[in-house]
Amino acid sequence: MYKIKILLFLLFSMFFVLTLFRSETSYAMKPYGVMINKVNSYWAKHNYKKAFSILKVFALKGNPAAQRKLGFMYFKGYGVPLNYLKANYWFKLAAKQGDAVSQLDLGNDYFYGLGTPKNYKKALYWWKLSAEQKYIGGEYNLGFQYYYGYGIKKKFKQAAYWLKKVANHYYIYGKYAEFMLGHMYYNKELIPEKWMRKHYWYRYAINQEYSKIVKTEINTAYEQSYMRDAYKKAVQWYNLPAIQNNACAQNNLGLCFFAGHGVKKNYRIALFWFNLAARQGNYTAEYNLGRMYYYGKGVRRNYKSAVHWFKFSANQGDSSAQAMLGYAYYKGNAVMKNYIKSLKWFIIARSYGFVFSKKYCLLNRALNDLLKRCMNAKQIKIAVNEAKKYRPIY
């Protein structure tokens, strides 16, 4: 009886191995283009194990598309345990065969240190190969690395070159690229060479020697003229992602209309863009919207709405909103006058980087008044302790 059991077990094992071999050879006999439809159908049904078994056959045969998908399954933990080391192995095999998506993924692994030690130069190398094949992700990441200078020297012109290739694209990369380009023009990081060569004051300042006063006037004229052009380009680039509901771009476009940078000053349009961005949870836009309600810019003054938006922004860590909230409690605008809460928010604002300089004379006077006239030592101690316990809500 015991021998019969062993014999049956061996027969069953042979049958299983032969079946598996037969299925794998049947996969291998068919072209990848035919089998990928089967893989996609399994993928749609979340049957990742069957998809994995088909892909592995083609990946071992050296198919770069199958290798990339296998790497992705290990990267996400689909049908197999999550394993960045194995994901990196398959991405590398596909990347070396010129697969642009795998080159991007391999660059990401090196950039974030997933399955391999962090190496910004290797990330740049693989992203460059991906970008040179006109793959949008590689182009964006290359522009991103040149802009922030991870492992290399910052190169704004090269960053702009790659980001402009991605801009206007419907992928999310396109929105980010447009926003970054706008940011570069707004922050005077991108000076067009043609503009510099043509500009009268710029040429004159290089070729001639002047007194300090005249040089200052030339630099001022140059900067003002440049800023007009730069702000216009910034508005153009912010406009595209803002329409596509990018909160950061909406906030920055609102700032352009608020300050009259690149466009005619218009508080109502600024309010419109701040409102859209604030409703998406952008804390800077929440502060800007609160400021407009507080001072009545483009809308009737409304302290209640101002404090509402200051609270949202303050609880996300915006130091300016925290300072304004402290001032609201000091004055009793839309909230009950409360000196302890006022001082608490002033202390929190300072801890988050707010500087009580001459620029903010109202807030300076309020803080000095609280410490010297309005509050006693016991109340100040309570405010300090409450500020220490504070943790952002959002």
C-alpha cells in the first residue's frame, strides 16, 4: 500500500511538470504580440499570477517589453512579493536593450535608492538615454534634475530645453513642466540670450565704464525691462496648467494678477484663481485668499471669511497665516478677542520661520503690546506652553 502511494505521487508529479512544461513551451511557441493580449486580459481580471507566468517565459528569452512588465510586477508586488532588487534587475536588462520606459524606471531606482544605492549620476545617465528616445517621462525627469541640480551643477537653460519638450503635453508631466517653466521666468532664472544680445542697456553696460550712479540706473532699467518680458512668459506658462486645475499654477497666476506681473493688475481675477487653488487645499492660496478678504481687495472686506481661510492655511504650517491669525485674535476680528491665543499664534508663526521685521509693523506693534502691556507673566507662560503643544491638523 505504501509503495502504491509513492508510485501515485511520482506519477502525479511527472504529470504536473509535463503540463507546466507544455504550457510554457506553448507560450514560447507563440509570438509576444499574440500573448500580450492574454496577459492584458489576466491583468484586467487581477489574475496577476497567470500574467506573471506568461511574461516570465518571454522575459527569460530576452524580450525587453516582457522584462519591463516583470520588473513592474516586482516593483508593485503584483502576483509576487514586492521586491525592489528583482525589479531593478529586470529593468536593467530591458534598459540595456534600449527600452525607453525601463531606462526611466531604472533612473528612478537610482534616484530614490530603490533596490540599489542612491546614485544621482547614474539616474541622470539613464534618464538622458530615455529622453533621447523622446520619451516624455525621461525628458521631464532630465529637466527636473538639471533644474534642482541633484548630483550635478544647476543648469537652467538645459532644464528649460527639456521641459519645453514636455510642455503642452496632455500627460501630468506636461502640467508640471509648464508650471516649472513659469516658475523659472518668474524667479529670473531664465534669461533668453537673444533678448540679452538685443537689449540696449545690457550691451552698453558691458562695453563702457560708468560711475556707480549711472551703473545703478542702467541695471535698474535692464532689470525692469527684463522683468516685464519674463513675467509675461511666466503668465503664459502658468496659464496652461492652471486651466487644467493645477493648484500651484492657479495660486501663482493669482499672484501675477494681484501684483500686476506680466498682466494688468486685477484683484477680482486674482481672487478667482486663489479661490480655485484654495478649494484644492493649497495652503499658500488659502493664505492669499484670506488676505484679500481681510483687506477687502477685489471683494468686500469680510473678517469672518478671512479668518476661516487663515485657519486652514495656518494648520498646514503657513507662517504668514499663523501670524495673521494671531493678529485677528489680538484685534478681535471675527473672533473673540483673546490675548493668550493671539500670543500663541505669534509664537507658532515665529517657530515656523515668520520674521517680525519692519515690513510687518502692525504685527510687530501687536506682539510688543501683548508682551509689555496686555498680558501678565502667568498668561504669557500659558501661551508659550500652548504653542509648544501645537501640532498642525492637516
